[in-house]
Amino acid sequence: MSPSRPRTPFGGRSLAAPGPSRRALLTGALATAAVAVTGCSSDGDGSSKGGSKRLRVGYFAFPSGDLIVKNQKLLEKALPDHEISWVKFDSGASVNQAFLGKSLDIAALGSSPFARGVSGSSPIPYKVAFILDVAGENEALIARKGSRVSDVAGLKGKTIGTPFASTSHYSLLAALEKAGLKPSDVKLVDLQPQAILAAWQRGDIDAAYAWLPTLDELRKTGTQLTSSKEIGAEGKPTLDLAVVSDQLIAESPEVIDTWRKVEADALRRLKSDPAGSVKAIAAELGISAADAKAQLSQGVFLTPAEVTSADWLGADGKPGKLASYLTDTGQFLADQKQIDAAPSADTVRKALYLKGLPDVLK
């Protein structure tokens, strides 16, 4: 963030101000050690050991097939000659910074931060290669009961926390627009999920747009005003994508194919082995099986066939509707002054890695 911009009491920036430039992000990323990225922690050191090849995978502690892949070591079993390093992130902004710093090969990433990432004259060198899930009731806008707010329009003049540059941020902007509010009508503060919970408990914020598991904590003492499922049904869906670096595409496309296969296997397990999936998710998140089951029920998980259908990611040579969703997301962010200019439809299409699909998932 530019030092000339005023900071909020929460350490964020005013939503009315444009986001940091790509040059600023790149400078910040390269100024730090390659794996010392703010907002993430690693289950491994990300380096090669014993001559094995390295694969650095970014993930979110969020109920999805990705956590099944990690918990069951499906990728490690499929790529025994690779040293797999799993790196946990709290938000898409940190994932983008990590790719700029060349410290990731594959990662989960929300559709909104991806649209940001491919905007501008120096897009981040990565591409969408898979869809992890579609946001449903697992991302939502909650008002504190003490705020006496019962609908989105009632948030005028209130303080709302959300992780900037995230899918929740995008959905919040969409919800405000639908309610006839401008971003300047509220006070938006940039908070990561854990910081949101702390600010909520202190009474520093009146509402928050966040995702699980923080979301369920907010629901205990709040009122849900809308969700990403509702906003998506109105034409502004958000998704958790999986992106791969251009370098990995150029050097090891077979690794991407293998990774896609294990992610597809995890999606199938969510439907064919719900009990086993719940157990894996519970173990990864450190929660009870009942809580894991409840959290999984709030997401929308596609089948591998749906992922590569015309309605979503698409197939080699035939991009699906995801390209339009991402283009629309970029335009919306530009209209809201969150990015300088929206990525073109052609830019978005070129940022989809569809080679081998759907055959590789059969």
C-alpha cells in the first residue's frame, strides 16, 4: 500500500482509493525472501530434498476437495518423485503477491483476486486450470445484532469488515450496489478473517462479509443479510479457482495433468464418500465431524464433468462461461475503481489453461 494513502484504524485502506499498483506489489514481493510471504505459512520449506523435484502448492483452510487432496496425500502418492510443499494462505491478495514473487507453482485463488491479477499492463503470470468450488452459503454478509441492521440498505453509515481483493469483497460491493448504496456510503475496512472476528468481538465493526469457518462464528451473534449464493443467482457468481504458474505450464504440463486428476478424484469423493470426506476436512480444519459436515453442506461442488462443461471452465479450444464471469468481474471491479482498467475478454480467455481438458479427467 502506498505510504501516502491514509490508513484506517484497522490497518486497511479506504475503499474509495485504488488498490496498490502492480509495480508496487512486485517491488514488495521481490523485496522479501521468495517464501516469506505475508499471510501464509508452510507445511514444508518449499525446497528440493535429496534431488527430488519441487512443487509448491498454495491452499486455503476452507472446506473443499483441495483439503481432501492434502489430507489424503493424493498428490504425494501421484507424484512420488516430487517434494510437495503445502503453503496456507488467508486471502487471495497474498496468493497474488506470492505468484509475483515466484514462490508458488499451483494455488487456490478466488475469482475476484484472479480478475485483478490479470488486469493491467503486467498481468501476473498464471492461468486458471481448475475450479475447486462455487461460492454458496459459505460466504455471506452478517450484521451484528447490536447494530440493529436488518437489511443491506440499513448498512448506510456503518462500518463493515472484509478482506480486500477477495471474493467476499467483490460480493459485498455487489450487495451494496443492489441495495442502492455506494462504497462511500459505508466505512469499509480491510481485515483478514481472524482480524474480522476480533474486531467483531470488540464491537469495532457493525457487519462483515467473510467465509467459513469465521462466518459461522459471526452467525452466532449476528443476522445474515445476504450470501454469495444469492448474489451469484443474481448474475455475479464467485468461485474458488485453482491457478498454475506460466512457468509450470511451460516446464511440467504433465504435473498439471496429474494434479488435475487428483483434484477431480477429490470432487468425486465428496459425493461418493461423504463420511470419509467429512473426516478429512475435520482433520485439516481441527473441527468436529458435525461442524465439518455442516460447513461442506454450504458449498457448491461441481463434478469433474461439470467443471469442464460449457457452463463453467470449458474444454480445450472451447472456453466455458467462466470466461464471461471473470470478464464481468473485472469490469465490475473497474467500475468500482478497484482496478485501473478491466481485463479484456481476450485477455481472460488467454488466462484459462484448458489443454487436455476434458480428456485428462476421464
